[in-house]
Amino acid sequence: MTDELIDAMPFARALGIGIDSAAPGEVTGRLAWAADRCTAGGVMHGGALMALADTLGAACAYLNLPDGASTTTLESKTNFMRGVRDGEVRGVARPLHTGRRFIVVQTDLYDAEDRRVAQVTQTQAVLHG
């Protein structure tokens, strides 16, 4: 299942994002620090972190869809807590609300020392038909 989810998102695969576990109640994944994913000073780029969170959040929303529905991101809000200069970022996405028209997912990102790096809240539309 995790390979199928990441294969459905070629951009995530190109960035090196991995999904470790996937269930409707929780999706986990990771992204390693690399120099080509950084901004000035060797700090992982916020866009790379947001891509990890968006990937995990989208997978979580997808796993909570009713049969025959699809989803798209309507809104994404990111709070950054600290920079990442090495190691790997681990993400955990959990649904906050799974309704008929919207799914809201919160994704927490942690560094190698288990310190929160960022928190992302996404609203996903449920598209029927």
C-alpha cells in the first residue's frame, strides 16, 4: 500500500519522500536532509518540508475518502518551529475531521532528535463523481 501511495505522487518520489505506514487514522513518512534540499546555511528548505507534509496529508485524506471519491488540497497552513541541518525529518499525519465534503488533516514533522520542526494543517475537498 505505501508504494502504491508514493507511486501515485511522482513529485514526492522525485524529492525522495518515503511513506513508512499508511492507515486511515495515521500516515507516517520521512525525508532525509540533503544539500540539494537546502537554502542558505545548509538548512532544509521550507518547501521541502511542506512537500513532505502535503504528501503525508494527502495520503491520509485519500485513505479516508468514501468509495469513488477523490480529493484535492484547498488550504494548507504551516508553522515552522526550527531548522533542520542534518539527519532525517519524520512526519505523522492524522485526520482531525473526516466529513462528507471536507477532510482536515494535521501533520507534525520531527527532526532526528524527535523535536517538532513544523506543524501543518490541511483542508482537503472530497470530490464526488
